[in-house]
Amino acid sequence: MKIVFALPLVGLALFCVFGFLASAEASDPSEQFRWRAGYTVLGLLSLWGAAALIFGKRNSDSDK
């Protein structure tokens, strides 16, 4: 069941990789920095959440 909740987070992280790369098209360097910082934070938080769900130590009876 944890995998079902982690998959959307991994998908969001992949979207953030695409957004990070696409943010290079912005003309203003300060605008590029803002978009890249946002995508980086959101992507890393998504990966952290997915890893916590998959590799976390808390188990319920339904996950066994």
C-alpha cells in the first residue's frame, strides 16, 4: 500500500526534473533562479517523502 502513495510523489519529482530543465528558457536570470529553486525544493521534498514511505520503519498490520 505504501507504494501506491509513493508513486505520485515519484511522478511529481520527475515533473520537477523536467520543469528544472525547462526553466532555462526564461529570459531573466533572476526569474530562472526562482523557478529552478522552486522545482528543486519541490522535487527533493517529493523524493524524500517517497523514500520515507517506502523505506520507513513504521509498519501497520495491513502492510505485512
